[in-house]
Amino acid sequence: MSRAYADLAFTPTVRAWQTRMGSRAAYARLDGPVDRHAALTGLEAAFIAARDGFYQASVSETGWPYVQYRGGPAGFLQVLDAQTLAYADFRGNRQYISAGNLAGQDRVSLLLMDYAQQQRLKILGRVRLIEAAQQPELMAQLQPTDYRAQVERAVVITVEAFDWNCPQHITPRFTEAEVEQAVQPLRKALAEAQEQVRALQAQAAFRASPPAAAAAD
């Protein structure tokens, strides 16, 4: 965990619970480093680019948290620079709960999962909502190719902190594309085996029933 993430996540109440449960000493080392490690690196950028969805948490003006799954083609959440993420906000069921929450309270939390590799990346940030007509160039950059969905706005996130979370208790799950990639060698081996079987069957049939000309000789 980075110093930046600990500074935001470890509130006085959280620290009191850590003390009570005996884990405060293990996390106290995060209070010291000068480098807060708040900038995304190539490792985080590559992980984000491979994701086709993430969980997003916002908070309403009445204090209720709201978690929504945002999905799209892989890479629709883009890294603009080491401190900035953005994605195209596609039209959905038009409830606008996340948009309303983020317009009033700009804090956001993202949870990005790779179930197959048992990895997860947590991101804390602040949001700016940019309507499609305001910055058409940005909308064009964020619009995924060959993805039929109406873009209503851009969600631009200034990263405040991130953390690679422990893989413990992540149940491995696989997408259709990951399953297809895994079974492709098996499909190839099966096709080759079937071709060999057909060749052997043809040879056996030839031996059992030689051509008439050969029989006459």
C-alpha cells in the first residue's frame, strides 16, 4: 500500500480499529515515507487498459454510498497521464444516480478486478463531469471504436491514491475471451486428431476394398 492511499483510507476511526485488532504496528511504517506514490506507473496503466469493466462507488448528498458496475470494451477506461483517468459515460437506464452523486460530491472510488489472475487495483480520486458538447475532441478520444453506444459525457478522474490489494479470497473467474484463448490449443489438437482419424479410416477402407482393376490383376 502507498503512503497516499493510507493517508486517505486510514482515518482516525480506522486507525483506532487497527490498534484494537493488533494491526496498527504493521501499517505504521506507511506514515514515514516522503514519497507518497500517488502517480500511476506503466504497471497500473497496462492493467487498466486490459479491463473491460470496473466497480465505481460514489456518495449522495444524504450520505448514502452507491456502487455501480461500469462496463465497455477493454480499455474504455483510459489513462490520460500519470494522475488522470477518463472514460466515456454511455447512456444507460437514465437514472443518473452516479452522475448526480458525482456532480454534488466529487470523490470517487474505483475497484478494478482481474479475476483470472486474482488481482485487484483500488483507486481513489476526484471527478469532473464534462458534457459531450463542451469538449468534442476529448469525446472523440474516449469513444471506443466499433462500440455502438451513445456518449453523454466524459468522466475525468484526478487520481489521489491507488493500492494493489491482497489477492486473498478472490475466486478465479474467466471471461468468454479468456476461456476461448485457453481452449484454442485444445481445439487445434482436436482438429489435428480428427484429421488423423479420417486419414486412418480412409487407409483402412482402401485395404478392405481394393479397386476393381487391382482385383482383376
